[in-house]
Amino acid sequence: MNTAQQLLFNTRAAFKSGITLPVEWRIEQLNRLLDLLNENENALLDALHKDLRKPKLESIETELIVVKNEAINAIKNVQTWSKPTYPSKAFVQMIDSVYILKEPYGVVLVMSAWNYPIQIIFSQLVGIIASGNCAIIKPSELSPVTSELMSKLIPQYLDKECFRVYLGGIPETTVLLKERFDMIMYTGSSMVGKIVMKAAAEHLTPVILELGGKSPVYVHKDSDLKLVAKRVVWGKFLNLGQTCTAPDYILCHNNVVDSLIDELRKTVEEYFGSDPKESPDLARIVNARNFKRIESIMSATPKEKLAVGGETDESALYIVLNAFAESFKYIFFDVLLYFIFGKMTLSTAPTVYKDIQLGDPIMEGEIFGPILPVLAVNGADEAVEIINSQEKPLALYIFAKSDKVGCNVSYLKPPPPFLLSCTSSGGVTVNDVLMHAASHNLPFGGVGNYGFILFFYHYLDIIQHLDSCSPGNSGMGRYHGKYTFDALTHEKPVVYRGQNFESLLSARYPPYSEKNLSM
Ligand code: NAD
């Protein structure tokens, strides 16, 4: 057996022992996870700073508090979530007991991204523990300090047999993906999502794919532009644009596009000063490969379109050594690099481009960095056309004072334009950004099919928009709060029938020809 096989064998043995089944055990594990977060807060914040130069407040708000709320919510509710439910009975079940049992799948493989390394893994782990599953956790090799720390802390606090961390890069993950898990929960790029789904298909393993994409912002002409700039600049440049739900591009009404650019410029300066590379409130780009990728998007965009920012700050030596470390794919090279060159920045100033067209290179893929293109549109109708010509996004943001533009869902008589009901996306926040993804009482995930949009277009009788509508690359499945519990739970229907009342039931047996079952 190789290491991956051994790991899975041992974890499955722990699951089969039944240790995860009592709800009291799950609550105890969830409390230990809370202890892990509380007792190691400084170490976790420090690791995030080393990996991504995340500002402390940002890490607390977007990583630690999110997970603590998830854990507290699960501790409070897991008893109720785990109870059988009793649906109403059909006529033929009148003599039976009918209920739905909540059954864990078994061993879940968690494969995660580097951008919110603590929030994503621990939030998913909360749901895994609450639902009685075991897990093998594969953190990202691109956030090596945080990954190493998690690999130390998780076995210190949680059951060592049930929850195991597996460190490694692409070769190690490729080996791991050959094994048969009971569920794969993957967070990362759409490209690797396809690799994961192919590997899962070999064993018909169910998957939850939390992917990315280009999340648009529409700004209507009646908006308070100062407010739009404050909210969009915050959400876009949080973690230096490396957020899956970050606004990717702005579609702004023609009449107000120049004023919006002015407000964006003022707000960037207000938040990060005139020399953003000196700002302690900006994270850094994760590694040299991503830095080069962002630089190449910038060099493919004409200089005259630059409206804000544009400066890059690289350490040539860091780039060379990071590329060397990546070619060897060993985490300790990255860790070593941090300790030698950690103080050096690898950063791009918050940057805004104006006069962008749909066919420009900047509009080709997810930006996932601190660059914000602005496209001028004639109004919400054109914004709908553009949004529906792209992959279904993970998030959509609408800024408008008028309900008719943003959130009119009375689809039986809506006057166009009405962005919310004419587009499909993983989630929507109206007049702010990121907020629908920040709470454990809402499901979070992408949208990978046509179903929803077909339904709405049918009623709205504006079928012409469908011509250009494409399927989603933002993922499938959803989580956060009870939705994670549900995603990781098999709802097993049970009909419990006694051995009496046979005469009542015998009408169903052959030979049928002697029976009159006319209804
Ligand atoms: P990634 O897909 O490169 O890596 C994610 C995981 O896959 C890592 O653990 C990595 O080791 C593994 N991996 C990478 N290449 C692999 C390969 N060839 N074979 C097997 N495993 C491989 O993604 P990333 O760069 O870490 O994250 C960025 C992407 O993730 C962005 O697109 C972003 O939008 C998305 N994201 C989505 C969410 C969400 O919740 N929807 C959250 C965070 C990030």
C-alpha cells in the first residue's frame, strides 16, 4: 500500500468503528475545534500573514470569525439536524412508520485552495464533524505555512484516527485522487475541478465543487456612486483581489461611468494611501506564477486604458527562487523562502482600467488579483446580455436605487430591465458585495445548469436572451451552516412495516387478472 492508500484504509477503519455516530461525540469534537481556534489565534494569524501578508483585522473578519460562527452554530443545532424527520404519509403507508434517517457518507476528501486557507478548510470540517463523517484534508501547497500549522494542530485537538491531514503538491494529490473516497469536497479552479470530477467518475464518487469565475457588478445610473466605490473597492481589494466572490469586472451605465471612475480613484487613495505598496492594509499576491499571470494581463491592456494604479512591486530574486521552489514542488522550499525573503513584497497596486470591451484579453478569464476592468453599457438590458454571454458566475452584484433594475422578482409582470430575475449566478448581493457568501444561514456555491434560467425565461417571455446564455463553471453543490450538514448527509428513507394486516396488502400480488384495481 502507498501512503495515500494506507491513510484512507486507516481513516475508513475509524469510520467503520462507529465512533462518529453519537451526536455527543460530534459536539465534543466541535468544541475541540473551537478550542483549537481560540488557543492558537496568534499562530494562525501569523501563518496567514506569512503566506499572504494578510492584514490582521482582515484575517480575523474573513477567516477566524467565520469559522467560529460556523462551529458555534453547529454545536447549537447538530442535535436537531441529526434527528430523523417524519414526512406526511401517503395512503398506502397508513399502517407503517415512515421516516428519514440522517446517515453520514463515510470518508470525505477535502481538497482546498490557498486564498482563505483557514476559513474554507475549517468551515467544511465543521460540517464534516457535525454530519458524522471522517476526513482526509489536503490543504494547498501554495499557502505552506498555514498548511504546515494545520497539519500540526488538527491531530493535536481532533480525533487523530478520524481527521487526517495530507500535505503535498500536484504529484501527491494525483496519487490521492486515484483512491475511492465516499465524497470529494473540492475548492479551487475550474480547470482542476475537471481533473477532480474525472477522478471521481472512476469510482462514481459524489463531488461538491466550489469553483470560481468572473463575478460581475452592474452599476445603474441612479446609484450613489460614492457608496458604490466604497463597497466595491473594499470587496475587490480584500486579500488583494484573491477572493472567489470578488467583483471581477464592472458594467457601468454610460451616463455615470466617468464619475464612477473618479470615485474609485478617490476611494483607492483613501483606503491605501498614495503609495499602496507601503500600505499595511493590502495582502500580497500568493506566488511568482500568479504575479506573472497578473502582470501579463496588465501588459496586454493598452496603457491609455489605465485609470487607477498600475504599479507592480516585485523582488526579482524572490521570483527566481519561487519559480525554482515550484519546479521542485516541495513545501519546505516555500517555507524556507519565506523565512529568507518573507519581508519582500510581491504585489500589484489596486488597479482600475476604463473603456474595456468584451473581447479584450482582460475579459478572458477570472482575474483573481487586484485589477478591476470597467465596461460602459447602455443600461441593464445590455448588462443582462453580457452576463448571459459568459459562464454563469459565482456571484452577481447589482447597484441600483430602483427596484425595477435590481431586484424586481415579480416575474409575472416585470418591466425590463430586471437583472436579478434575468440572470443566473451562484448568489447575489444587491447594493453591496460579498455579503451573501458571508453568512451561515445562506447556502453558498456555484450554479452548473440551465434549469433556473429556463424557468424564469419561460415566464418572462424574453427568450431571446437565452441564445447567448452559457452553462456554469462556478461549481456544483452548496455549503455553509446546515447546508454543509445536508450536503454531507445521505437522507435515507425508511418504511417500517409490521407483519400484520396482510389481507389489506394482498391486492398487489399476482395473478393480476383475477383482480379489479380500477380507480
Ligand atoms: P487550484 O485549483 O490550483 O488548487 C486547489 C487544490 O487543487 C490545491 O489543493 C492543489 O494542490 C490541487 N491541485 C492543483 N492542481 C492540481 C492538479 N493538476 N491535479 C490535482 N490536484 C491539483 O486552485 P487555487 O489556485 O488554489 O485557487 C484559486 C481558484 O479557486 C480560483 O478560481 C478561485 O475562484 C477558486 N476558489 C473558489 C472558492 C469557492 O468557494 N467557490 C473559494 C476559494 C477559491
